[in-house]
Amino acid sequence: MSRAIYPGSFDPITNGHASILKSGLVAFDEIVVAVLDNERKRPLFSVNERIEMIRETVKEIGADPKRIEVDSFGGLLVDYCRRKQVRVVLRGLRAVADFEYELQMANMNRHLNEEIETVFIMANDAYFYVASNLVKEARRLGGDVSGLVPEAVARRLDERFGPRVSDESAPSSDG
């Protein structure tokens, strides 16, 4: 059975993450979605909330939950891979800037553990610009990000930030 670990902060999971997960299931029998527990990043959502949103997203995208394990980890990814007995790390790419950063991380992981391989999957082009930080900032300012995140995430963002700025409050063009 082929397994990969898809690590990230997923704060929150976006439709871009979901698209990479779906593509990863084409290549791997099982994927461990590993939520990074790093309080230095000052996450909006707790690890448990992020895990719940990922599980809800798995259902929403119609993926087989038997093929996806959702877990959390702290510390070095290579140590987590060793504990899980997984040698492949799945990473998503959006733009050239992602590639440079991801290549550095892949090379560092390989330096720390030669048995770890990184596989890159391109995000769906509809979500090339979507990043969790941008989603949180746009929503914090009242923007509608519902097309960029799974429904479960949109609900939680609404709960966290309150009402969105509606189209009705925008000034009319005739007056």
C-alpha cells in the first residue's frame, strides 16, 4: 500500500488544499493529513478545530475517509514520518515562489533523513492564489471567502468573525 503524508498548518484548510488532497488520492492509496501543531504561528483555529474541519472537508469532497487519516504533529516532519513509517511527503504548489520554498524544505528533509522523498502536486488553477493567510485576512475584513474554502470552514469563519460585508451595503452606482 502506498502512503504519503500531506503536512501543513491548514489554518484553515482551503479549496486549494482539498484539490491537492483529491489529486494525491489518485497517486496514493492512503494519505495522512498531518496538522502542524506550532503555536508560534499564532493559529486562528486550534489543532482540534483544524482536524474537525479537515474531516468535514473529506466528506464534502466525496473522498473515501478510509483512505485518509487526519492527525497532528509537532517538531520535525522527518521524525513524524519515521514514527508513521511513511517515506513520501506530499506538497502542493501554487506559484514559482512556492516552488522555491518547497524545494528548500524538501532538500532539508532529505538532508535530515535520506529516505524521505517529496512529491509535488500542482494546485487546481482556480485556487492558485488562495492561501490560508489571505483567506483569514479577507474574511476578518468582512469579505466573502465562501468560494475559496469548504462549507464547514466558511461556517466556522462566519462564527469567528461575525457578519460578512454584504453586497447590499455597497454604494449604489446610481446615486
